[in-house]
Amino acid sequence: MSAEQEPPTKKQKPNYNFRKDEDYTRLEEKNPDLKKRKVAMIFGYAGTGYSGLQYNGVHKTIEKEIWENLILNGYVSKDNAVDLKKTGWQRCARTDKGVHALGNLISFKIQFNEKDKSKEEIEKEFISKMNATLPDQIKMFGCQRVTGGFDAKNSCSSRMYEYLLPTYSFIGPEKNKSGIYNELRDKNFNGGYDNYEDLENDKYWDDLKQLGIEKFGKELYEEIKNFKFSTDKEEALDPERISLYEKSKTLKAMETNFKNSYRISEKKLNDFRMMMSQYLGYHNFHNYTIGQSFKSASSFRYMININVEDPIVNNGIEWVKIKIHGQSFMLHQIRKMIAMAVLCCRYQCSKDLIQESFTSKRFNIPKAPPLGLYLNHPIFDFANKKLAQNGHLPIDFSRFEKEMDLLQKNHVFDKIYNVEVEENIYTTFFKFIDGFKFNNEISELSVQDKESKSTEELEQNSSNPFAFFINCKKRWDDDIENEILYIDDSNFKKMKEEEKEKKRLIRLEKRNERLAQEALEKKVSGAAEESKAEDVNKDEEVKSENTTSTEPKQDA
């Protein structure tokens, strides 16, 4: 460095010890009895009315509700109250808007007064204080000490989700309606499939129509079905229209009661189980979320166990519960998985369509309603071993089974059942999907023009985002009948091991054939070489004899 150059000035580190208040003083005096400890906070909630779990500014979320109550009860200092990150806040499983959780977990640093108190007393006091100030649909179950390196998200080994679905979701498109019903039966749209039929679905709509005809007569029934509500004052005061309106409400109530009495057949339930079993194992789920590319490593997810339980009836409506145990999930993944499987059953698509969705081909899969989705609980298999080694209790949600069942019964299930009865969310969702036409312009093409285009060309030109359900190359009839249902990971692994063993035996057989062929070729080659060697030896012997016979005899 030359004498003229000035030495570089050191960059001053910012002072983070004070908040930027007017007088730069601390907001509260430190209590020497309060100790900061890393904990796992265990809780459950009904997500109705909340914009998801994650803290999101001014929006009403579960975390915001819990955070404000932690500050209120003195478990977070006012100095740390401005930012969750200051406490090392980390959630285990993030849930979307309206989604419930029977058991979830957040890890963070909390301040406790441990003076003259046992761990059990501290946890009991925490639960009592928090539940006294939290809303009824959010319940605190426990708060236990964990190691400093414990992280709710990264320490979680897997998660268990459940989805409640009314079985009338499997009723197919309404008969004789324009849209998907007719296009599914048109070989120019349905991938060239000649024999498409759904007799079970047709019978449902025929029986419903007959019920209306028996009540009102054929002509009046048709008139009621074609009735459209008008806001025109003169039409609104017309006695005939008022009478039709009242009868249309009666017919609507009859149709709703008939729909609620639907019971899924054993065949359709098994088909749904088969569809759901396609998700088992390690697959690329880039089509089951948003903003993910096929080549992204994070698109791969591992499904450990999937179980579709036998239906149950609640308030006259039949429901089926789907349990999905996976290592991790992406945004909207489970809702799209459910929708894809149900729509494959409604439109009689082959299970191969789900397998195709794991490839690089793009599928616009709709999201099933969030109403029936809830997190059952996360699982911490590996983290529990470390906790036990360090003298901490393992994270075991079975400790709170009674409290979780109470939350499920009083808040989660009741909300799901009652909201569906009042708002018909599932019926509205599937009617919306059924209402799409393959394409108005394509539908008006002549038979000759349709036949001149391939199904791929029709699908590409279609304005229907769900055209792949109609254009499916294979249907149920093409699937193997009575195929084994793999409903958990152990059976799935057994299947893969059997396939691996078959491939090993095939490789071994080919290897043995190759070695036998090589040995045969070697033997033939050796015999040829031996024969050649014998011929050479004979030639040499002949030459030697000829040489001996031509040599002159020497005189004695």
C-alpha cells in the first residue's frame, strides 16, 4: 500500500440490540424467573372461517389467532412479539383455506416460569391458559420440551391426511343432457370407444325422472323442469308462474332426498379403491400442484399408505373416508388426487390415465372441494429416537386421542356434514365439471369432418380443459378384472419385490442361455481346431514320409 493511500475503513455492523422505538428503550423489564425453552406445541383446529394455517399479515389465520393468545398469556415477550421468526417459529404441516387439522405441531422458543413446577404442571397450566382464551374451534393439546435442533417441518418423517367424501359424488353426468354425457358416448370424441355405457348411472336418472312423473304427471313434470326464474315484475306476479315456482321447489326437495339416499355399489367402490391405489409409491406429482415442472426434483413424492374405508351413513347421507399416509405433500396435491380418482370412476376411465398423469404430459386436474380434507396428525419416527436419547418425551399423538376425538366430533365432522347439507358443495362442483362441452365448434362438425381428425387433434382444439377424461384411450372394460388392490405400502413393496425377483430370474435365465451358447460355440470351435490340428499333423507326417523316401541311400 502506498503512503498516499488511506487504509480501508471497516464496515460498521448494525446494532440489533434495540427496537426502533422513539426512546430506544426495552418494552418490558426482564423477569429472572422466566426461562426460554425450545418446545413442541401440539394443537388441533377446524379451519372453517380461516384463511389457512400460516400467519399472513392482516388475514385471519390459525397461526395469527394462536400467536396473539401466546402474547396475551405471557408466553412470548413483547420484544419478540413483532416477528414470529425471533422465536424460531416452524410449523409441521401447512393447511389451506378451510382445511382442518385434528393434530398439528409447531416448534418454537417459549418463555416459562419453571420455579417450583414440574414438567407436567407447566404443560397443564399452558393448556388451561391457552384454551381459556382461544376460540372453541382451536384446541391446545400439549406443550413439551424438545432438543435445540428439533424442527417441526424437517424433523417430521411423514403425515397422515384424511378426506370425507359423500358417495353421491360418484353419480355420473345427468342423462340426455348436452355436454359430457353425450360426448362420452360418441366415438368421435371418446377416443374411438364403441361400447361406452354406464347402466348403473342411467338407472339412477331414469328412476329420478319416474319419481317426478309419478308426482306431477309427465306434461307438468316437463314444464317444471323447463321453468326458469324471472326477475320481471309482471312475470313474478303471474299466478301460473308462482304455482310453477312452488312446484319446482317441491321437485328440487324430492331430487335432493333421492340423491341423499344414494348408496355406492360394491363394484364402484372397488374401482375407486383401485384408482386410489395407483398413487402408492414414488411418483412425479407435477400435475397435482401448481408451478411445478416435470423435471423438478421436488415434484417427486412418496405415498406410504392409502386406505378407502367402508362407507358410513350420517343424517341419511352415505360418506366414505379416504386415509392417505405420505412422506410429504405439495399445495393442492391431495385435493387433486381425490378429484382425479373420482372423475376417472364417474367417466369410466382406465387406471392407466392416472399412471399417464405421472409422465411429462400436462393434465389440467381440478381441485376437489377443501371441505372434506383434514390433517389427522404428523408422525415423528426418527426424531422421537433422538428425543428419547436426550431424556425428552417422544411426540405421541395417541396421548391426546380423547381430545382429538372430541374436536373431530364437535367441530370438524359436524361442520363438514352441516355445510354440505346446506350448500351442496360436492354436487355443485361435479355438476360444474359435467357442464363442459368438448368444444361447441367441434360438436357442430359433420360426422365426416370428425372422422377425418384424430382424437389428439380434437383434444388440442377443444376448449374443454378436462377433455382428457372424454378422450381417454382405455376404459374400465380394458382393466384387468379382479385385480389385486394394493391399499398399503407393505403390499406395494411386496408387489415390487415380486416384480424385481421375476426380472432377476429372467436375467439369470438369459445369462445361463448366453453361457450355454458360449460354451457350445467354444466346444464347436475347439472341435474344429482339434480337427484342423489333426489335419496339420497328418500333413506333416505325410511330408516327413515323402522326404524319407526321396533321400539317397549312402554306401556302406
